[in-house]
Amino acid sequence: MSKTKIAVIGTGRMGSVHVRNIARSIPEAELVAICDIRLEVAQALADELGIPRVVKDYKELLADPGIEAVLIATSTDTHAFIIKDAAVAGKHIFCEKPLALELDKIDEALAAVAKAGVKLQVGFNRRFDKSFQHVREIVASGEIGRPCILRITDRDPEVPDMEFMRVSGGMFLDMTIHDFDMARFQIGDVEEVYAAGSVLIEPRLKEMNDVDTDVVILKFANGAVGAIDNSRQAVYGYDQRLEVFCTNGTAMANNEVEDTAVKGNPNGFQSARVPHFFMQRYAPCYVDEVQQFIACVRDDKTTPTTGADGRAAVVLGYAAWKSLRENRPVKVSEIG
Amino acid sequence: MSKTKIAVIGTGRMGSVHVRNIARSIPEAELVAICDIRLEVAQALADELGIPRVVKDYKELLADPGIEAVLIATSTDTHAFIIKDAAVAGKHIFCEKPLALELDKIDEALAAVAKAGVKLQVGFNRRFDKSFQHVREIVASGEIGRPCILRITDRDPEVPDMEFMRVSGGMFLDMTIHDFDMARFQIGDVEEVYAAGSVLIEPRLKEMNDVDTDVVILKFANGAVGAIDNSRQAVYGYDQRLEVFCTNGTAMANNEVEDTAVKGNPNGFQSARVPHFFMQRYAPCYVDEVQQFIACVRDDKTTPTTGADGRAAVVLGYAAWKSLRENRPVKVSEIG
Amino acid sequence: MSKTKIAVIGTGRMGSVHVRNIARSIPEAELVAICDIRLEVAQALADELGIPRVVKDYKELLADPGIEAVLIATSTDTHAFIIKDAAVAGKHIFCEKPLALELDKIDEALAAVAKAGVKLQVGFNRRFDKSFQHVREIVASGEIGRPCILRITDRDPEVPDMEFMRVSGGMFLDMTIHDFDMARFQIGDVEEVYAAGSVLIEPRLKEMNDVDTDVVILKFANGAVGAIDNSRQAVYGYDQRLEVFCTNGTAMANNEVEDTAVKGNPNGFQSARVPHFFMQRYAPCYVDEVQQFIACVRDDKTTPTTGADGRAAVVLGYAAWKSLRENRPVKVSEIG
Amino acid sequence: MSKTKIAVIGTGRMGSVHVRNIARSIPEAELVAICDIRLEVAQALADELGIPRVVKDYKELLADPGIEAVLIATSTDTHAFIIKDAAVAGKHIFCEKPLALELDKIDEALAAVAKAGVKLQVGFNRRFDKSFQHVREIVASGEIGRPCILRITDRDPEVPDMEFMRVSGGMFLDMTIHDFDMARFQIGDVEEVYAAGSVLIEPRLKEMNDVDTDVVILKFANGAVGAIDNSRQAVYGYDQRLEVFCTNGTAMANNEVEDTAVKGNPNGFQSARVPHFFMQRYAPCYVDEVQQFIACVRDDKTTPTTGADGRAAVVLGYAAWKSLRENRPVKVSEIG
């Protein structure tokens, strides 16, 4: 079987992860080119990995009929128009989350994708985590009854730099957006959101009207309720837990550990930290998600995280911000 | 040192636990009499344990100058007037939670207690749990910084009978009231409450306007936020967990286990249920709380769970009900 | 149903535990008398608990036809002749382990018991531990196949005082004896023993020819093999674990914990010690074993830990000592 | 810095793991050629990974002055003479364990290595496991005192095929050899071995004089004692645990898990299997060990697992076989 020819646009933090994964661990794909506006960054990566082509302007890649698919890992503000251009050029698209911070831009991009009939997958990496998938399988099997309560704990190990925070969309569109998608993955449609949050860790977030600590309540269409809690600073590592409590049992995913060593002394027992951050914790997911994207392209199947999923998570992020600003529960239907 | 002479009023489910504990495990107290309107129930217990006096009318006990303290474990609707009578009679008082379901009755009772200058302790047993106390000590020590997020999971193993449910005050005044008190114990004053709930397990609760599943958000005066989740039916046992996440670490109390046996087979590893219900889980707490009450009486110290604590938890329960009915966050100050 | 009249002989450390348990928590028994050569020790206990009769000479109790059973918790060197006297007097007998440190004395005592037709139960408390029983149930059910490997970790928290160590029978007859009994309880007959040991903690044990650290290999009649490890000093608490590994799975009993609190900080996660020592760890077993003894007396059933069990564990202890002294595997049949 | 030019000899199960790792994940090395007597197997691998040269006869590679190092992953009976040839040719050598099943062959090979002054590393992959390394660091730091007891549980998930078993060296030279090396890694020199074993799982092993179940006691030079247990069939996965119990604490490495999902239902809690076998469990170790080998070659440092280590583990394997055959403890000095 011939390999699917793919190019990566954006070779920063996440982009370089994808470049390495495709080059080394995804034999079904052929990485034919990479692109970055900082050409030298892309060139160094290409040299290291033996990638044949490096460009500065992504449009060169879209013009190349030999390229079947693109992976977009540029800054968030560029996602929507690159998607649109790629769709028009007939390329299948894998795009990092979020699709955009503005719903109208998302809608334009999704319309272009629909019109072109190309595949679009959004990079909600956590859906590919084996433990979260196992939870979903247990719940979906029906063996523990119907879902009642969803609990998600999602805490970063440290506050990102302020420059990033300014353009990130803030807590609910940068960080909680993963939990909103996970909530939809595990339980289904959300109808209403209530959010409470504080600045307890990084005072500079106050002037940005952002928060570093929050809890969010979700009301699902099926009557289940959910509670998410977030923090920007979990000093023991990247805290990633969830539970789907059901009428006849529960399914939980606990944290992974850095190693399994335990030390016993007169104070009790000491065990290891949780893996530091997403690069460590979700490393296998970044491979799996692209492999599944490639498979969907080859087999003409629906991607596991569609444009609609990408949009829905952004809508929930907006609902949470509106709820926090107005201190009231906000219906998803209010956002659009 | 002479023993503190105490009588128990109400020898039903909780009352009989206290009677046995005082008779067997609290040598600092002398159980001089017990009282129940179902005299034969009290008499059988007295016969079994060698308790010298049994009465039907609690006023007989209040009239006895040899009795220093009473423990009230009657039905909730009688708590307030018995407290008042006992205070007037100059008896120190341990009363099961809740103090009452009406704030004006609570206020009358507390006024009588204040006027008489007697001790009053409310039966918030969970404050005496060694794991929850350990969490509080870790947090109070300051070694993990300031509290940011409180998470409480509190789930009963099975729905109580409908007769009890009708007079219980419903989810927030019967069950979540323990979590409200725990929240105050771990973090401090709560300023605002938002509650979401559903009937997902026991359909008959709908006609009572009660819920069997809920999540509640708390906003604390110090800026911390909290999320409680409750269910009336955890089929794996009485689920009792909490976490106080702080700026420099976290402190969690996990569930206890029925035993430590683990079975490994081709499906993985199977471990035991959590202890079935409060009688098993909190057995040592019911001894400790009464021992501390006795110590407070003898040493003229403030009780660890005061009348003010008992009132505050009821106020939070009302705030949660109001929030659920009106689907909006409710300030504690709205309740009074 | 009338209560079984029992007397306790020896009110030292273990004896006083049994006295309190029978007085408070075993309603099926009536504690009619206690006995100790230090009369004032017994008297103080009787005063505290309201026990009607205190004697210095156990023969007074044996002469009393109103006493049905005796619990022997005197020093080890007196067990055998008190058992013999009690059997001759027709009393049912619960005796602390070990039955004696000399096999001929044990045989004499067991012969007297057999001749009198009274019940004899030996205080192997660990057989009554819920987790170890659960392991045995899993294995006995056959669901995980046939036993292959037994692993027992048994470590005291601290070295006992040297005075006790001198008369204790040393590691294998004082401490490992529990593990030998547990091995027989979990798997069955042992045919051969090999022991290796060192003095690594308490140098004074060298002159006593004792060890404070050891591992022992067992070969069972059914082909299974076992490894026990012991230490006199586990600074994190009383370490009590076992595993029965089988052809189709495994069953393990892990340590209990002092509480379930866990602290997370930049170093990882800190959890509590294991319960300090046998008094804490096996508290419920001391009640259960005597309750089952009482039930066997009343219902004329075989006791759960017979004289033969008591003898077999001592034989294994001697085999282990012989193995260590001669540095060779020793068949149980060599001991007798 | 230029890459170290390496060739892999033997591209079977372990060889192909190394080939993939070097090709993809070890940028410090350049995989210039691979070799297998089944040329088509090696060719297919070379095609997949773009390896420039494939040969059938390893001597061709030894004759190539452009090759600095070889990794030997052929069948055990060929290790010694390939090592000798490679040493004579001046190549640095990484060789899979065991070095050989005969001590005289090992000695010849090691003599050739010493004479040539080349590096030799033996593939004891477990020394590179992060959890076992963490245990060693805790113990080596001295913070928990001196080692007293080593416990290793090492159980394969399933019996290998009989053809392999016939030439494997049997339990102690094929499987326990890893534990012998780990014992030396964690504690140091072993002076005496006692082994007990049975055939409880695969009856065909009896005619081979092999066992599928065993426990082994080790006596270390420093007075510490150890107990290893092995089985060929742990149906819940590849069981890999160890503990170093010390005078002031303990350090344990528990099993890893396939995922962290836990299901609660009325029977209790179900968690995942342990990773199936060495390929999954020790995947990162196979990369690390070769990376460290390359670093030792470049920086002219002693390899982390030397020829002496490889020999010592084989000696312990022979001591264990002798102990089992003669049913007596065997001094390491008896083997040579």
C-alpha cells in the first residue's frame, strides 16, 4: 500500500512533535515537506530527520498536487484561514485545537471543508489516551448503567508565560476546552454551563481578566451533571483524572506515575510525581491521533474528532466565560 | 476523677450507637439513663447493657439534678425544643445533626443555650475522621500553601426508604449538609452556592421535589472554590473522598477498603468494596465525638462543633435548595 | 441462650486484651473470674471492668465447677502444665501461642486434652484477619487454579526488649511461628524448610544465637514453594503482607494504612505509615478468635486452630532453627 | 559530533528491536549494516528502515574498518565466538545476555575482549528501568540505612515454546539470570545460593529437568539475605517487582499497569493487567542501554554492565542449578 503524502505547517512546539512522530513512528504516512515562517527552524528539523522539502509559505504546499494532507500546527489565530485555503486546495486537514477563538471564523472554515468534501480532524489528543478510552468503553458497554456524574480534574504543572497567556483565549478556551471535549466524548451533549473562578496563583492574570483556578458545572442533555476543576499550578505534576459515575458503578482514570518506586520510612510512604506535562503524559496520543487521521483519509471514514467537535468545545468555552462574567448559568444555545 | 453523668434521649438507629459507645467505650462518662417514646426499645437496650434507668418522657431526665449532660438523638423535628428545654434545665447538650430544618427554631434553641451558658455540640461526626483530620492538619500547617480548590465526593450506597426521605429535608439538608460542614471545617466561610441536580436513580423523588444526584459549587470568602458531588446510590459502597488542592501541593483523603485482598487474573486485578455505610465507615468517629464533648464539659472548653456550626450548615443547605429551585448562584447572606 | 462462663488466666499484655474484649465485646461469654500471680494487676483490671472474682492461683478456678472454659495468656513456659491441669479439670481451653517451646511438653499437654475430650484452641490470631481469610477463600474456591508460590512478609516495627528475647524462643519460635501457621492455613502441609538469617539490627542478638533478619524457604507437600521474610525492625510500621500465587492468578493481602490521607508536593506523594504493631493491626482478630472458640464450645465443634496446629507450627520453628544452625534444608520429619 | 558507526548481528526477536531503536531513536549512532544468517529476514528489515547494507556472514562486517561497534543478538550458543572474533577485529561489543551457557567459553571471550581493549556491554536491560534505578538511588543514598532483605518477584506471563526451552539454559540461566544480575546491581556480591523449584504448570519441563516455579535464597557478602521467586505463567501479565528492605526503611518498585482505568461495581474495584511481557515493560530500557553503550564507546568509559557482570550472573545460575540438583546451599566459590 502506498503511503499517504502529508506536509506539516508550523514546526514550533506541537508541530515539531508531529514532525518527529510522522518521520519516525507513522510508517503509513510519508512526510514530504514541512513549513514554517521561521524557515531556519523548519530547516534544522528537516536536516535532522532527512525531510526532503522545507518551505516558508504554506501556499506552496497547497499548490503541490503531490500532497494529500496537511497538518496545521501554527499559532491559533492562523488556523481558520489555513484550513479554508487547504480545503479549497482539496487537502485533507489535521488541525491543532482550538480551531479558532472566533466562532464566525470557525464557521467559515467548516463551510469550506464541507464544500470541498475533505477530511478535517481536530487535535483533541486526550480522546486517544488509553485510560480515558478504557473508561469510555466501560461506560459505553452499559455494564455499569447510565451516567450520572462526570468529574474531571485537569491541572497544569505551572503557569505558562504571560505572552502566551495574552493570546491563548484564557483558561476556558485554552485549557478547559480539553475538558469540554472530554465531557462530550464521555457523556454527550452539554446544555448548560456554570463557572466559578479565581486568581490565586498568578496575580498578573487579573489585569487580563483571566483566572488560574476554577470549577465548572455542566448539565448534560441526558440529565447527568458534571464538575470540572482546573488549576494552572499543580506542583506535583500534570494532574489528569476523570470519573464517570453511573447508576450501577463507576469508572475512573487515575494519574499515571513517573515511576513505580515507593520509599518507606518513619514518616510513611513516598511515591513518585505524576508525569510533568502533556508532552510526557500524552506522548502516545500524538502518534495515535495522526495514525487514525491517516487511516480515515485512506479509508474515507469520518475522523474521530470532527470540525463539529472542535466547534462545540469552543462554544462551551464561550459559555463558561459568559457564565463567569455574568455569574449565572449559561445555556449553550445562548452562544450559538 | 468522677465520671460525667449523661443520659441519652432517643434510642433509635443513631441513639443506640451512642448508647453502646458510652456504655462500653467511654469510661469518662457514666450512662445513668436512656429515654425513648417507644419505652420497650429503650428497655431492651438497657437490659442488654445494664443501664440502670429507662424513661419515656425526656422531661423526667431534665428534672434530675444528678444528670449533667444529655445526648439528643431523636427525630429531627424534635431537636430544637428538646435543646431548649435541656438548656433551660442547665444540661450540657450533644445533639445529632441537623439542629432543625427551620432556621427560626434553630435560633430559638441557640438563644436558650447561650442564655443558659451550657455547652452544645452538634453531631458532625466526619470532623472526627482521622483521614479528614490529617488533611486539615496538612493544610493548616501551611506547608502546601493556601487552599485553592476543595473537592468532596459523598455518595450513599443506596437510597433510604421513602418515608424517611419525606421528612429528611431532602438531599441538601440531609446529606450534603455533612459536606457543607466539612467544607467549613477544611477551608472556612462560604459566601455563595450554586447547585445542579437531577433525579436519575429513584423516580419517586421527583414528586417530592428532591434529587438523588447533584453537584454543588462553593465560593469561599478567601477566594477558594469548591465542588461537591453527591449520589444516593454508589453500588460499590459508601464513597467518601475529599481533596484540598493548594498553591504548593494537595492533600487528599481516599476511601477506606473493606479488606486489603487483591485478586489477579487474566482480566486484571480485583480489590474490595469500600465500607458499606456510615455505621462502618465512621464507627470510631461516633466514639471520639462524644469523648471530646465530655472533655469539653469537664474542662469548660468550647465544643469542636458548635451551635453556630450546626446553623451554618443548615443555611448552606437552604442556599443550595434556593439555588437549585431558581437556577442561579445564591449568596449565603440571602438566607440569613 | 445462657452465656458460656469463662475465666482468664494471666492478665499481662495479651491477657488484658482478652479480658477487655470478653468483658465488652463478646456477649456470648460471661467473664466470671480472672487470675494473675501479680494479684494487684488482675484486681485493678477487675475493678475497672466490674469482674466479680480475682484469684492468684489458677487452680482455684479449675476447681470451680461453674467455670466452663479458661483462656490461658500466661508466660510461655507455663502454658503446657496449665493446659494439662485445665484438661484434667474438664475445662475447655483457649491458649496463647506458642503451646510450649519443648515438643515433649506439648505432647503431654495434647494427650491430656485428648483424654479429657475438651476443646483446645491456639491463639493464632492472624487466621482471623479478614484480608488473609479473603485470600484463603479466593484460593480455596479454585477460581485461580492451584497454589504455586507463597510469599509472606512479616516484619515487626521494633526489636522487643532483650529480657523478652532471651525467653522467647528466638526469631523462628516467637515471630516466624505465625508465618509457619499462616503457610499451613493458606497452602497446607510443609515437608521441608531452609532458613538463612543474619544479625543486622541488634548486635546483642548475636550472643543469644538469635537473628533479627531472615528468609525461609518452604517446600509444601503439594509441590508449591514458599518464601517468608522477617525483620525485627520495619521503621514504617508492622509490615504484614502475603501472596498466594496460583496457576491461573494470584491473591495478595497488602498492608493496612494508618489513615488514607495523601499529600502531594514537588517531591511526589506521601501516604501514611502502616499500623504500628499487632495490637492495632489485629485488634478485631482478638475478638473474633475468642468468639469462635466460644461458638465451638457451645456447638461442640472442632476449633479453627487446634492443638495439632499449635504443635505443627512449633515443629516448623525447630526445623528452621536446625536448618539455620546446620546450613542445610531440614525435613519436617526430622523434627518429629 | 560524528555518529558512532554500528552494525547489528542477528535480526530475530531482540535483534530487530535493537535495529528499530538504533534506526529511529538513537541519533548518536549510525546503523551502517545488519546481518542475519536468514538473509531475507534482515533484508526485509533493511528495506523497511532504509538500512544501507545487509550481509549474511558477520565476518564481512568485522572486516570493515568503517564499523566501530557491533551489537550481537544472535542465538546464545554463538555469542562467545562472535565476541571473540569481534574483539580480535577491534570492534566494541554490545552482546545480549547470557554471554554463553558455558563458563569456559565466557572466559575465552572475556580474555579476548581484555586483550583487545575493546568495550563490552552485556544486555541486562532491567538495570536501565527507571523504577529499579530509583530504588537503587534511594538505597545508595544511605537515607534508609543498610540493606537487609532483597525481594524480587519475576514471573513471565506464559511458558515459552518448548523448542526454545530446550536450548535456553533452563529457568536459572534463562530467566532468573536477570534477577541474579539485579541482585548484584541492588546489593552487591552474592556468596551463597539455595534454590527450590517445581514443575507445576508445564509437565513437559520435567523430562528436561527444568522447573517452571521456584524460590531462591541469596546470601550476600554484606550479610543481607535475598529471596527471589519465579514462575513461567502469571496470567495477569509480566510480574516484575522488587524491594530492598533496609535498617531504616524500605524501597520498593511495584508493577506498572496497562492503563489507569478502574471500574467500581458491587463486587469492588477492577483495575488493569500489568504490561504483557518484556517488549512492553522494558521498551525504554532497550533504547537507554544502547545509548549508554554508545556514550561509553565515545567517551572511553566503563560500560554499565560489563563482561564481569555477565559472567557473575551465569555463575549464580549454575550455583542455583547445582543447589536444586543436590538440594543444598551452594557457595558461589564452588562454581568458579
